[in-house]
Amino acid sequence: MQVTVKLVASFRLKWFKEATQDYPHGVEILDIVNEIGIPVNELGIVLINGHHASLKDKLQDGDTVSLMPLIGGG
Amino acid sequence: MIILGEKSKNDPSAVLYHRCTIDLDTQTITFEDLPCRNLEDVMGGFGRSFQVLAERKIENAYCRENPLIVNTGLLTGTSVMTGLRAYFSAYSPLKQSGKGLPAAMWSAGSGNFGNKLKWTGIDEVIFENCSRSPVYAVLREGELGPLVELIPADHLLGLSGHEKIMSLQKDYSNAHFAAIGPAGENYQSVYMGAVILSTDNQLKSGEPKNRFAGRGGMGSMMGYKNLLAIVAQSSDKPGKITPAMRDVNHDVLKNGGSARFQPVSQGGGGGTWANIEVLQAFHAVPMNNFRPKGNDDVEQQFRDHVEKDFEVVSEGCYRCGIRCHNNLFNRNPDGSRGPLAAKYDFEPLILFGSNLGLYDAAQTCELIHLCDQLGMDAISLGATLSYVLDYNERHPEKPLFNGATFGQFDAIRALMEETGRGEREEIGKGVKRLSEQLGETSYAVHVKGLELPAYLPETNPGYIFAIAGGHMSMGTHMLLAKEGKCSVEEWVQVITTQGLLQVGYDMLGLCKFVGVGMGHDLIVRATREATGLEFTSAEIVAAVRRAYLRGLALELRQGFEDAEYTLPAQIIDSPNPNVTLPNFITAEFIAQLKLRVWSVFLPEMEGLLPDLD
Ligand code: SF4
């Protein structure tokens, strides 16, 4: 099944901006995060199709996953 | 600070702090060592200064009885990383209740002034009354204790904060400085004057790389008191770096929450600048007076776009490895680094960029630089200017001032300059007063008279319960984007627990960019290693909570009414469909939230303020 992965801010600069790839059915967001090599402790926001999600959520064909670093203000 | 006896490592009354009171009118200077009343006094910053303010009944910020309190935190001047903060507290000329009474405020800044102040041996300076002519104060360490002098400062009048500092530096070696700019001098028409703090980088390079204590008009208070600058002169005494202290600092850098603020080249997130990109993913970056348009215009302010035209250099304060400052330098024709353009952090770059309809980094830099030179708070000025532009767009037939509207750089620049020079008091007194005068308050972006930072009001109902800067005194401004929380229960929970604890950093003397909660073991270890004091996490959390609630109680005493605890009406009357985060704030939501938060806070607030009658 096809999943689009979008990376934001420092993740985009370090890896890529957007990529659509084939993944096995039942793939979890965590599997994709590990495959890219993003340290989990640097992950701030995880979205599936624009909605907040968790790393253990499973993906469906056609989903878009957005991964963003930790943020903070000041 | 003096700690009496070995046995009293967790007894606040065994800790003495050194206060210097300077009567600017009579030029009388007194010193005293005072025992701490509680852990808030020990921790310092606003935790102590608000207890002083609470002892006074002040009905007008510009009155002789309103003190300006300059102090430090317990860990300022120690070897704990980021322990550099200085605090400026007073009843604010800017933040005022509907009844017309000024609110107690504090503002914090880094740089190296706080360290130097602490190292003179003074923990707190109270400036009473007003000087009859312009002066600057020199606080220095002496052989038998701190020494203080007031010196005529007519030669500094009219200079920018940076220029004042560079001028004073010629006469005071081994010193750091707090100064005001023209805006603070024009305190009668500018209520948002900032205090400008020197940094080592500034003094070495001669470039205006300052830090600012901007919120609430503490620079205007200095102007009112005819106090143009403060010099803190002492040798450096940062304290020993023991193995345990090395561990603390290692944890600040590696195991806390500071990675996001560290330079990209160091593997970090690149400071607050990265927030733009994350918020843009939800179309939640303020544009045109906090009304995102749902387009990609702000991408022009993304770091890699800006880097095409400018060199971005990560720099930091004295001995701080977080190095959160993003300084933009022009490029010379041969590609080498040219002069400094501006510091480019999230708040100023949004509030002087997309929120004014400007997307050219060079223009934003010029406005940031001008605001800094004039010495105004970027948040208050930015939010008031964006209101003016919005008003003018809504009233093309009868615009205000020079008719400036979104994207009109030259006209906006002119308004900024005129405001800082004291020629546009309608802007200089902030958005609440201006919008009430014009009878159009719904799109004036402030809460309780203090302009909001560059995080949309519809994303943060926690602003309602911030007691000073909207995002600096209630740590909830990113919660919706981070976690998607939008139920009343979740917001009550966060406001009444970890959200309010953010203010603990403004007691201890550390930067919030350390990024751990007040209950974290790192805070206990840092305190123990730096001072020998042994307070538990629970004691620290309880003290921070009391200090916050005392601030809230002070708001109520200064006349803030229930109706003022709210968000700009526009977000409820006309929600912005372009923001893709959940739209959850309704009048009913706010009513429920307030009911439940007050039911937690009000019983705890009893007895926190002295009886003044
Ligand atoms: S975190 Fe940033 S502002 Fe704070 S001390 Fe370090 S460099 Fe300075």
C-alpha cells in the first residue's frame, strides 16, 4: 500500500520533504520513523491525514503521515 | 545571598538576601540583609519582587510610590547553564485593568547584566521615587561590600539603547549594562518601552546583539524615573564547575528539552525559528493581524529561504551551550560575512513579518533592528501595529495616521519610528487603549491589556490565565499544535498544573529553554550544586505555584474583572476557516474553563496577599 510521508522543519532539512512509498499492510508510524532514522525523542508532532496520531497507529493505503520536531516558544 | 549555618539547608529564614534601596529623589542609598520569608523569596525573581509589590497600593504606574525592582534569581550568576537572568518588576504602565489600575508585571532578560549584578553582591535593587534629572546608576563590588553611585546622564539622552551601552562601556570596564532607548525616554507617550541588556558578544563586536526585558513597559518605568541606564561592575565569579555541576550542565544540553533551541549545525532544531514551519503545517502562523490566509506566503520566511540572502549565525549568551540566538548577517559582494542585519527569532520575525503582511526578510530585519534601536517591546509594538493596519484595511475611507495597511513597508516603518520617538501615543500606549478609543475591540489581540505573542489566540485559551507575558507566564501556547487537545477537562488540567509552573524559571534565574518541568530532578540538583541548599521538588513546585497564584491574586486586587479574563472576540464571532487545527473555543468553552479553573485557584489564593487596609 502507498503512504506519503511529509517531514517538516529540521527533519526536512536533514532527510527529505515529501516521499510516497510502498509499505506493507499494517505498518505502524513507528516503523516508518525507524526506517528514516529519526530519533524518537526528537519527534514532537505526528499526524495522520492532518489529525494528531501516536507512533503505534497503523496506516492505511493512501494515508499521509506528517512528522515534525519538538517545538517550543520564547 | 548568605546562608546561615550548615543545618539550615532547607530553611528559607536562614537565607538572607542583600537589598539595596536607592531613593532617586534624595539620592539616599541603603543596604540591608533580609531573611527570606518563604521559598519564593529564596528562589527570587518575580517570586520575591511580587511580594514587595503586594505591600503597596498603587493606583497609577507613573507615581512616585511605584518602585522599580531589579533583581536576579537564585541561580543567576552560578555555573548552571543559562543562569543569567535579570528581572525588572513594577506596576506596569501598559497592563491595566478596566478599572484603570495598573497590574503588577515583571519582565526577564538574559545577556550578562544579571550575572554582573549578582556578582556585585546585590541580590535586589529597589529604585524609589524619581530622579530630578537624568541619571544612570553604577552598582559595583567594593572591598567592604557593594558600592552605588548615581551619575548625571544628560549626555546619554536621545541615544539608542545600544549606543548608550557602547558609550558607557568606554568608562566602565568589566561591567555589563541595562539601558533604555528613546522609547523609554518618551515614557509619557510610549508605555511599551523595553530594557535593553548587554551581552558579551555585543561588547566585543560593537554590534547591537542585545537581549531585552521587553514586556509590560519596564523600560518606560525607567524613563519615568529618569534612570537611563544601570551599570553593574564586578569581577567574574561564575562558581566552580564540580563534576556534579558538569553533569547538571550536560543534562541541560543533552537530556532536557533544550535540543530544539540548539543550532542546526549542532544537531538541534535551530531555535524558535523552526516553529514557523511547524505552525505553517496547520496554517497557524499569524498573518495580517493574526488571521492566517491559508496560503504559502510565510514559506518565504523559512530558514532555508532566508539563508539564500543572509548568513545565519547561531550565537549564545555567556557560557551557554544552547546558543539559541539566530543572528542574520548581510553578505558582502564577495560572499563574505557583512554587517549584522538583525536577530531573527520567532516572535519578532512573525510580528514584524507576516503579521504585518511583509514577507521579505530584509524588510523584516530592518523593522526588528529599528524596534530594538528605539527600545520597544517587539510583541506589544507588533500587535498594535498589526491592529492599525487591520483597522485601515477595514476603513479605507477614514484610515488612521498615514493610512498604512498590510504589506506597506515604508508606511509601517514610519509609524514605528514615530511611535518610538513619542510622536504616536495612540500606538505607544498599546492595542487595548487604542481599540477602546476607536470602539473596535474584537480584533485587538491582547488579553488583560497585554498584547499577545505570535501564537494565535484561538490555539491557546491558557492566555486567559497568564499573569505576565502571554506565553512566558503560562506554558500552554503550543499545546494544541503539539497534542491536539481541545476539551475543557484537558485545558483545566494543564492550566492548573504544569502550565502555571513555567513561571518558576522566572524565579530561579534560568532560561525556559532548559525545557524541563519545575518538578524535574534537574532543578533540585542544579540548586543543590550551585548553592548548597536542599529543597525538594515538591517544595519547589509548591513555591512556584504560590508565586503564580499571588500574581493572579494581585490582578484581582488591581481590579481585573471576570469579563477581562477572555480572548479577542473575533476568534469566537468569526472563526478563521483557514486554520486547520481544531476550532474548539466558543463562549461556552471559555465560560466552563473559567468556572473550573477559578474553582481550583480561588481557594488556594486566600491569604497570599497582605492586608493593606
Ligand atoms: S538559552 Fe539562549 S537566551 Fe538563554 S542563556 Fe542560552 S543563549 Fe542566552
